[in-house]
Amino acid sequence: MEYRHTQWGYTAIPTFLLFAVIIPITSSDDETTAIISAMLIAFTIAILAIVLLFSRLEVTVSEGRIVAAFGFGRPHREIDLADVIAVRQVRNSWIQGWGLRRVTNGWMYNVWGLDAVEVEISSDEVFRIGTNDPENLFAVISLQIGQ
């Protein structure tokens, strides 16, 4: 049984619009203003690259492994299903936020929302996968590991 699901982070669009509207690109003969404008443009490009990178999370369960990948495939995490000892549906705290985060005993990938599936790995580490489809992801992993 193969599972593939892509979740989009809804924070990407408002963030993009915020930076596109708030940081005006100005042209001036004043050298100081030109330097500040160039710095703002560089900062805006960096923020937009980060927003694009973390704007989606694709989760795949196939060929004996779980793969969770942000944006264009990086950063990503692969887990062999043979190493999974337990899986459970969990709800993240709002304070844990979104993105790539360190959580108790492991890591969390999340682009939006509080629902997640926590995979416990034989190395006593956990990996939380934020998803808007927790029931199906949980069911597929449970079937694959025989839980």
C-alpha cells in the first residue's frame, strides 16, 4: 500500500504579500537610500526563499520507508519502516509552531495546523509529521508495521 500526500502551508501567501507590499523598491540618487534599498531587497529575497522552501510538506509511505520532504525535496527525512516500533496520532501544542523543530526525544516537520502522526523509532527517537490527513497517514503506517 502506497501513501502520498502534500500539505500546503497557508502562511506562505500572506508572508509573500506582506514583504511584497511593505518593502518598497525605491530608486534614489542618495547613496544611503540606495544601500538600504539593496539590503531590503536582499533580505526580501532571503525571506521569500525560506517561505517557498517551507511552504509545503510532502509525505510518502512506500517501498518500506517513510519520507517527509519540505518544499523542493530539501530538507527531508527518511525512516525505514523496519525501524518503527510504534505510531500514534498526536496533537501538537500551538507553541511548538511550524517548520523543522526539535521536540522532546526527536524532531517535528510541520507546515500548518496542530494534527500530527508521531513515529517512534527503535533508537528511542520520535519523529512527528504534521499533517491535515492524520487518520490516513496513521492507518497506512500502522498497517505497514503491523500495529
